[in-house]
Amino acid sequence: MKIAFTAPMKPLDDPTPSGDRTMGRLIVKALEFGGHEVRTATRFRAWRKNGGDAELLSVKSAALQEAERVGDVWETEGYQPDIFLTYHLYHKAPDWIGPALADRFNIPFAVIEASRARKRRTGPWAIGFQGADDALTRADGIAALHDWDRDRLLPFFEETGTDPAQRLRTVLPFLDLSAFAKPQSARPVPEPPFKLLTVGMMREGDKTASYEVLAAALGQLSDLPWHLTIVGDGPNRDAILNQFPKDRITWLGALPPEQVIAEYPKYDLFVWPAIRESFGFVLLEAQASGLGVVAGDALGVPEIVANGTTGLLAPEGDAPVFAERLRQLHTDPQRVRSFGEAARARMFALHSLDAGARRLDAFLNCALDHYKRLSDQPKDR
């Protein structure tokens, strides 16, 4: 089908790397892999750092003008998409363009990844909250990337008196695994010192908090033989690195994606506390490389890391339990190897580009069916 696409939080060609940009690009790649024709309708970025009525009304006005411009181009070209798809909207990045174009061209509208914080219903983000809610109301299909996000959307359906079963789906994250597809020889049982790896940007907020938990956990394991390699850089680099014993870490700095992928197989175990992590691309990549994981039990992480099968999870932010999970594996290196084998197999079974394409295709067809059912009703939408 012909899919018109936009990402109001961050355009896919934005120069700043992020998990959001990566997921958006993967969605488009999977759709094209599945045989769909995807066209970026607009690069318009609705995201704003600060709210306020004047600011958000200005954004809304500009968005509607952009929708009119895009619609005029489509009419001139004779372009008629089968569906409009928006990736990632919330109160800071509402989508006014997709619903406007869907209405103008009488086509279904669908959303992948929508966050909803009801406390933003009033205050400086109220206009953005309402814009995001209006888009969800218009949407014929809404997909969350994991069940934690899906459950956060259920109050919207309760408030609007609609059935989530008709429109709400979970579409698990996925990767293009071509870079990980080279056959691997059987990994040896790890020997001391355990070679640990972590990958994360060194910026304020949750990333720094994750490093702090990791440092605290490893600080409780000074009696065990381990060495940690850290990949990442950022404004908090010095403060983060100073929390780890210098003789037990190797810092590689920020590496390009292809070099990060080449690093994973060199280690025994991937470790990341994942504070407020939606799901974590590094957890996907590590497992695709054949590494077991010790991670924080945060948000969508439990749907990516199978606790007890591909790794071990610790309560989010709990350094003592995180340390205990690592201690368990230090006494059972055979289990570390089995985690890695299971992780790689699970990634290729559930989180490949092909698997993602099939889930996206099923989601879009549900949205098309919902639109058709409404269109067949005698009353207006």
C-alpha cells in the first residue's frame, strides 16, 4: 500500500542520533521490506522544549498551514496514499498534520508510539496534550512498542468510551539483523575475569543515573574478577568515569555504529541498568550478538530481555540486587553462555526486520479495517 509518513518529534534525517530516530528509520525500512511504498509527507517538527499557549498555538497554526501545502502538492501530483502513518506523538510533539490530511483525502490515519501524561491536560502543555489526544481520537490504529506503553494508553479509551481492542496493538521493537547474521562459532564458557560491556551516552538524566547504578553495583563486587569496557561519551563523561575503579575499566569513547557492533562479540556479558529506558536498542544489539544481559526491569525491557532465559533483570534502580544478579552469574559461567545462545536465537525469531514487517503489516491492516467499518456506517465519523 501507499503510506504517507511523518515523525513530528524528530524528522528521520535529523543530524542528532537518538533511539527515536533509529526506531523511525527502522519502521520505514521494515515497511519497505514488506513491499509498501513509503513517502515522507513532511519534515515538519512539532516538538518544542518549552510549552505555553502562545508557543503551541503558533506551532499548531504552522502545522495546519503545512498540511494545506502538502495537500495541494498531492492534488497537483495526483498522489493518493492508502493511509497516513505518524510515528511518535505526545504533548511536546502533537500531530496536527496527519489527521488534517487524512480527513482531506478520506483515508485512514494510524499512529505508532504515543505517550500520554494526563497531568499535562492542564498547564503550559494543555494545547499540546489536546492536540495529541485529538490525533488519537482520529486514529484508526494505535500501536505501542511494548505493553508498558500500551497500558499507559488504556485510560484514553476509558475516557473516550471506546474499545481498545478495535484500535490498540503492541508492535515490538526490531532490528535490521543483517549486520549480525554472520554465523558464529560456539562461544566458550567465560573464564575469569569476566569481560563486561556497557554502551550508553553520557548525558544528564536517566543515562547518568544508569551509570551511577552500575558503578554502585560493581562497587559491591570488588572481591570478584571482572573488567568493564564502556562505550559512550558526553558532557557527564568525567563525572561518570570517576565513579568506576580506573584499573578495572576500559573507556573506548563514542564509536560509530558499525564499530559498536564489532565490539559486542568480544565480551562475556552486557550490563545496563536501563533507568527509564523505553526498551533499549543496545539490549537488542547485544543479544543479537550472542551476549546474555543483566539489566534493569524498566518499562519495555522485560519484553526485550527474557528474564531467566536470555539474561537476568533487577528492579529498576536497585544497585544491590543488580550486584547480586551479577554475582549469581559469576558463580555459573555456563549459564552466561547459555543466555547468550538463547538471546541470539530469540532475536532472530522475534525481533528481525522480517518479524517487524509482519507485525507492522498486520497493524496497518487492522487500521484499514477499522476505517472501513466506520465508513460503512450511515452516521458521520
